Amino acid sequence: MQRRTFLATGAALVASPALAAPGVVYVKLTTPVGAIVLALEQANAPVTVANFLRYTDTKRYDGATFYRASRPKGYTGDDYGSIQGGLQNDPAKVMKPIGHEPTTKTGLSHTDGAISMGRFAPGSATSDFFICVGDNTYLDANPKAKGDNLGFAAFGYVVEGMDVVRKILVKPRDPNAGVGVMKGEMLKPPVKILSARRTTAPAPKVETPPAEAAPSPATPVAPAVTPAPIAPTPSPPPVAPQG
């Protein structure tokens, strides 16, 4: 199936917290590997964001897991694939499915760091979600495609903690666990989501330019650099199953 501040007076700006963009809600997922901060696009994907916030505000994601890491077959890099988390159909915590918000409606895309809902048929998403590593834009809706062409419902982006996402992506997997397209992609052990809480926007990072180095009396010429290999184009990842 083919389918990711204002300028103010100096002292006041330094002391004040980062300002959230209009229509954006921030959520922090805390795991033993580190924290992941999400910027949820409430203005663009109101139904999907409201659903994610219901699970967050009722603490249903506390104790959930990242249980799946999907990468192209044979690929060992940490720069392409997706990780999937959620409640895996826990009957005590899962709420009713929500309506599908395709990317053609929201204007969002499955680019690097996008968070999106897992589903079977459109309108079947409940709690489970996945985070893209690298551009997975074939997961966007494609009106020209045949069959189910509505893609997945992206609803925000990782704004802090992509290093944590990549660490989870390359964690050990059980080659025998999982069913169908998920076989061999189940993390062993899963990574627990210790908590999911609303938070404030991360403070903008201020980069200090490096100091100019004193010229060396006899700097050797650097040898030609061999271009880094391009990550192979994977076969399209399977539909991120709802769980």
C-alpha cells in the first residue's frame, strides 16, 4: 500500500518561557531511554489531536509501550523507518474509534518526525500511533491511487527527542514475534511510556558560532571524501496496525 518569537526587550525575553504557536499543543512522552516532545497541530487536525489529548489527560498512555520498530528489510541504519506505540487494544483503556483526517485535509505530511495514527480501515483509529524517522510521504493520502487511498492521519511532529526515537528504532527485535506484516518487528523488550503529559513549548536553541581557529603554519590538504551511501529505498512499510 503506497502511501511525514516575538522580539522583546532582552532581559524579559531571556527570562520568559517559550511561547506556544497558535493552535499547537505540546505533549511530553517520558521513557527510560529519554523524553520525546510532540507539537500537536490542533488547528489542522482537531479530531485526531483531541483524541490523543483525551488519552493523555486521562493518563491512559502511562504504562503503554513503544512495541514495534519498522525498518526496511536488511537495513540497519537509524535514519529511516518508524516506531509504533500505544495500548494495543487494552480493553480497559481503549476508547471509541475516531473519524479519519487525511493529509489532503490537514495539510500535514509524513516527513521526518511526524506522528500519525495507526489504523485498519479509515475511521478505525483509537490509541495506537507511530512516529516517522526520515520522510515517509508515501503514507500521505493519494487521491490518484486505487483502493484505500486516504493514507494515515498525521497530526503533529517531534520537536525534541528525535535522538530518543532513533534509539528506539534500532533496539533489539524478536524475529519470531508478531503476526503478518508485523512479524519480526516487535521490540524485545518493549520500551515503556512512563508518562504522557501536556507541557510547554521547548525553549528555542541559541547556537553560538564557533570561534575562528588560528591558522596553522602548514595545513595539509584534506583528501577527497567518498560520498556517504544513500539509504536504500525500502519497500513501503505496511499499514501501521491499530492496537
